[in-house]
Amino acid sequence: MPSPGGLDQSRLAHLVGYAASRASIELKKTFARHLGPLDLKAVEFSILVLVASNPEVNQKQLGDALDVSAPNMAVTLDRMVERGWVQRERSTRDRRAVNIRLTPAGVDLVARAEKIARTMENPSLRMLSSAERALLIELLMKVAVVRHAGKDLG
């Protein structure tokens, strides 16, 4: 297996975090190359998709789902409101609650971005079969949700 920089990385190779970090670097570059022209950050893409899939979502739910602090989520949503992608709207069920909704521009943007996202990772993951890719996602998500399941061991 080629080693970036030509260095001996064997003492790191057994660490899942190191391998995940190396893969993340490659996938972040892929994201920037494909979705960067839409002036869209990864967290904004995730927010758009979550809002599109969850019509009654609020800022706290988004922050919890993406592990983003309340202040950082507020700043990100402010930026997305300014760009005309989302709007804050009082809940019809609970007037104290504020839901996040896509604007027509946000609906258009998420549709374009998801179309690109469906295939953008293919070149980076071409060495994996579809079953291996599904397993990789399943295993990474299992690791990602440990803390949310109340099983934080560290």
C-alpha cells in the first residue's frame, strides 16, 4: 500500500482513527472539488439534506444530529438564511419553537447538490465493491453513534 510522503506509517496503520482521518482527508478534497463550485460547505450540505428530509426540524435537533455546538449551528444557520437557502419559522404546534425550512432556492440547491453527491465519491472508493462500500458506511456509522447511544467509553 503506497504511503503518503514516502514515510513509514506502520506504527499508525493499526489505528482506526488514523485510517479514518486519512480517508476523511481524501473525501473532503473530493467534496470541495465537486460541491465547492456551489459555494457549499460540508456542514451546510448536511443541514440542507436533513431539513429537506425532516420538515419539522429545529436548530437543536440539527446540532445534535451533526454534533455541532448551539453557537456554531446558529452562526451557520444565520449564514444560510442570509444566502436565502433556509428560513426560520415559528412552529404551528408550539409557538415557542422555531423550525428550519428550506426556501425555494434551498430546495433547488439541495436537489443539485444531492445529484452531484450521489456519484462524487465513486472515484475515491472505486477499489471497493458495492457490498464493501455499504459495509464501510455501516461500520463508520456504528462508531459515530456510540456516543449518542450512551455508550461513550472515553
